[in-house]
Amino acid sequence: MIKKRITLCALALLLAGCGARSLLDKPAETTPDGTSTADSISEYQLALAHRITQVNSTKVYIGRPQALLRSVVVVKYVVDANGSLLRSEIMRSNRDRVTETTALTSVRNTAPFPKPAPALLRHGRVEVIETWLFNKDGRFQLRTIAEPQMDE
């Protein structure tokens, strides 16, 4: 009986880990010239969220974020037609300078991004607003692809 419970727990943990790891395993789909295949802003934002998570994997929290987060940081960043980062800025924060720096650095570290499809461009660029959810240990998930928060 105990052996069966241990086996079931191990299987549950393995399956849970597989789902969480998919955050880091999903590559952005692009054409041979590096243009994103996303045909809407929301699809492009999803692809960028996966890319930011992959590039900054050591700073990403795998699993459900805790109920009471250390910090929530909202960043607006602008990508040009070539996928270059034009600028990024904090739009909302609780003034935790460490998490603000982590959020902005993770965007800069990821550039260049996949080129946005021409239909997504407005004045030669795409503006993206993303929310970083920080656990108390300083690791994050992006709201676009985050798992639901734990209950209190």
C-alpha cells in the first residue's frame, strides 16, 4: 500500500514537472528570415513571453506562483520591424528596485526578438505590455503564460 502511494506521488510530481517545463521548451515559430508567424498582437505577445522565459530561465519560477507575491511589475516595451528593442519602461511597480531591475534586464537580455509580422506593425513598431509576477525568492513568471496563483 505504501509502495503504491509513493509510486503515485512520484508519477504526479513527474507529470506536474512536465507541464511546468513546457514554459521553457516552447520555441517561437518563425519564418526562415526570423519573422514571427503570429498573426495577432496577442499571439506575438505570447511568443515573446515564451522567448523571455527561455532566455532568462534561471530567473523563472516553475510551478504555481505563491498566493502573496513579493512584487508585481508591469513593463511596456517597444519592438521595431527588425525585432530590435527600442525602449522599455516600468509602468507599475511596488518600488522594489531589485525586481524592477530584473524585469527590465530580462527584456534587454532577450533582444533581439522575432521580427513582428508586417500586419502587426503600427508606425514601424509593436508596443507590448507584460506583467512580471515575482515570488519571494526573486524569481518570476510572466502573466501571459503564468500558472494560476496558489490560494492563500
